[in-house]
Amino acid sequence: MAGVWYGGRMSRPAFADAFAHHVWATLRLVDACLALSAEQLRTTVPGTYGSILETMRHLVVGDSSYLIAMTGKRSPLVDEDQMDLPGLRIAMERHGVAWSRLLARALDPDEIFHERGDDGFERDAPMGIGLAQALQHGNDHRSQICTALTTLGVDPPSIDVWDFGLQAGRVVERLPGRTP
């Protein structure tokens, strides 16, 4: 990820870890769902978006829509009705690169972006709100998928930010009474 040199060290974009976690957590969840049967992927839980597969598609399509609106660039289409988990995984990997590029720019949180849906819907919002929405949308639907997995008796993968930080080498934990 691009950054700027300050005082002998490379800075990172403010939201770099947040969006790296967003992509990582989604990919971990896709990978966990790859082991499910077609019937299990159709599992729905009251109060959630839809089936596991429908929710995963919606999560990735939403991510694609936010990127298109905030970058002004078309990304490969994500078919909300047909795309399978391997295809969604590839799309999300591409999103990780796109988020990194976007965050590497000197973003103005008050810069207005315009979003237009295929159905004629339009919205103008500041970049800071769009970034927050992308993260919240992902967290909300990943949580719903984890709930559905739990109802199937499947332990969902650990996708919290601390686990991401440990795996990415961004967090160091020490047990009481032990030195590193």
C-alpha cells in the first residue's frame, strides 16, 4: 500500500487497516462457506438479508457498487443472482486492490461522490460517509452469515479485527508475566 515518508518512516493511509480487515474477513468467510453443500448455502435465518449465498453475493455486490461510486471506475461485474463463491472470492480480491488504490490517494473526507443505481436511484454523499458505509455494510452482512453458519452447527471463522491484526503482524500480544 502506498504511503508518504514522515520523519524517517513510511506513513499508511488512515483507513488502510480497516479496509484490509474488511477484505480479509470477507475472504475468510467465503473460504469457510466453500465447504458447505448447496443446501447449506440456501440456509436462511430470520432477521438476516437472505440465504448464506444470497447474503455473500449482496455483500460483494455492495462493495463493488461503493468502489464504482467512489472511484468513478467500473469494476468487473458481480452478478448478484448467479455468481458462485469462487467468483465472489476473485471479485473480493480485486476489491482489495481497488480499496488500496483509493485509500492511497490524498482523500478529502468531505469530497462529494455521486452514486447512481441501475434503477434510476441517485445519491450524493461525502467520501467519509461512503467509506464508513462500506465498512459497516460488510460487517453487518458478515455477522449475518456467521449467525447462519452457527445455526448449521458450523463454527464460523474468527474474523475480528484483533485476529486480522495478529495475522497481518500489526498487533503483538503478550501474556501476563511473560516477556516477548
